[in-house]
Amino acid sequence: MIQIQPSTHPASAEERAQRMTNPGFGRIFTDHMVVVPYKEGEGWGKGVLKAYGPIEMDPAASVLHYGQAIFEGFKAYKQQDGSIATFRPEANSRRFNTSAARLAMPDLPEAIFLEAAKALITQDQAWVPGAVGESLYMRPLMIGTEAALGVRPSNEYLFILMASPSGAYFPAGVKPVTVWISDDYVRAAPGGTGFAKCAGNYAASLVAQHQAKGEGCDQVVWLDAVTRNYIEEMGGMNMFFVYQENGVTTIATPELTGTLLPGITRDSLLQLARELGYRAEERKITVDEWRAAIKSGRMTEVFACGTAAVITPVGHVKSKRGEWSINKGETGPVAARLREALLNLQHGLAPDTHGWMKKIVG
Ligand SMILES: *Cc1c(COP(=O)(O)O)cnc(C)c1O
């Protein structure tokens, strides 16, 4: 059971309203957070919901030196009837534990993960924005906190759940992005941590993102580490390529090889696409195929997907291998239709035939 210790200094209604105007992504946080400690031999301890604020750690805490840190991201959405529901949180709980196992961190029972979410969303429900496309972004994380400099798994951990009201992830909205295909850096290699949502993957990606910015691009496209031919992901999102052939629409996404992060949005879109009458496939896609299929007109759209930004179209591609544009740099109809279908489902505007929505409040 999570012990509830409400903040003695929650934001006033005016302050909250002011902070929730144009919240952007991940910049403002609600009044509370949930913290659950773990000790080897004792397991997970008593969880507490308390005022959001700094946590104290020993400077020798292992996360600060050897990077045992994993995280997740899912969202709570206002429904039409005023209730609040989260989207596939059990899938995030499962992936959290897959990441934990890769980093030799302890398994967190799904019951604790879901109870923490329910406690925090219930307590801070006034922070859930109402408009379609807006949500309360939930950020769970786990870090190694034992004070010891020996290189081995930490004996102590902290699970933390925080919540951040969010508007559109990309400030420019669903305007297509320009991407830089990274030939100099890779995100993940076979046997590495590509399938895990660990902090280190992001740390190692930042220099490539910086390079992309320098090339006038918004995001990096990652290639496989071994052949540098196969497309893997875009920044922290999975990718889809749309083909139109003989009246058939196909969406194709790079298959999960162990170096890609298995996105829950990716999985959801594969299912939704088939219901909308598209063919959906998971396979290997090369940079050469991308360029050739755009040139021949077979490929009509490209987009990336993830919890934070939902669907982001790709309008232009730059790389050391050449440059090309997709759909004249405009958002295409398939990306728009899938985005609407997913958002409608998440906000309760379309029936939840998959049992993906988990009601939390109301
Ligand atoms: C989180 C993440 C995604 C998207 O996963 P979702 O479950 O759809 O949010 C894709 N790629 C990377 C590298 C990620 O970290």
C-alpha cells in the first residue's frame, strides 16, 4: 500500500492554471510524486506519495557513476465523460522490467507500478489537461542508489514516479520534421541495450542530435551498427514507411532485431492500421530502398511515432548519401488518419475494442 502524504504547499488553482498554459513537454510537474525504495534481501519497501521535490542521494550512489537508470513514459487522458484513463500501462510495466533485467536491476511488480500511477493521478487529477492531444505524461524511473564505487549491481534502488502536464511534444505541432541520417554515430549494437529504455542510450545519442542540428535538421535517423544500411529509429521514436501500390496502402516498420526499442505506439499502430484496411508489415528497410521508393513514387509518406509526440511526419531527409523530400514536405493522409484514430481512442472518442484504456479516476 502506498502511503499518502499530501503536500503542505500545493499550487493554488490560479498558479496551476497559469503553469498549465502552454505547458510544452516535460517542463512543469504536478504537486506530488511517488517514491518506493528497494533493498537487496528485503525487496520493495513502503511506497510514499509526497510533495514533488528534490531527492537526496549519496555522491557515491551507483547511478551517478555507472549509470544504472531506466525509465518509462505513458500518458493519462481526460475522457469525454470527465473520467481519466491511461493507455496500455501494463505494457509499460512489462517493458520497465525488461529494461531492469538488462541492467541487472530488480523486477518491479506490476501491482506496484499500477498502484503508484493510480495514487499519483488520483491525487493530482486537477493537473490532467482536457483538450485532445493534451495529457498528463507519466514518467516512472528506477535508479541504483547504493553508496559504493565497486563495479557491480547496486544493492539499493529507488523507484520514482512523477507526472508532467503536456501539450504537443514538438512545439511546431504536427509540422513534418527534417531528419539527418547518422553515418558517424550509432544508437545501439547487437548485444547492447537498444531494446531497453535506459538513460545511457539517450546520453550517447545527444552528440548525434547535436550534429543533426548543425546540419539544419530536427532529428537523427539511426542505422544499424553492423552494416549501416538498415533504418532503425528516429531519435527516440519508431519509424513507419507508407507505400501506395495498385490501390493498396501498406505501412512498413523496421522489424525488432534487439537493437530497436519496441514501442507501444508502434505496436498499437500496427494493429490500428490493419483495422483501417491498410496492410501492415515489420521488415528490414534500407536507406537505398527509402531513396529509391521515394524517387519512383511507390513510397508516399514517412512518419515516426512514440508516446510523447504520437505521430510526427518526416518531410525532408539529409545525409552524406544525398537529400530527398517526402510528400513535398507536407503531412500525408495516412499519418493524419492514424494519428486521429489513436488520439480518438485515447481520449474515449472512439470505442476501445482492444481493452487498451485503463480507467483510473471517475
Ligand atoms: C520510448 C522510445 C520509443 C517509443 O516507445 P513508445 O512506447 O511508443 O513511447 C521509441 N524509441 C526509443 C529509442 C524510445 O526510447
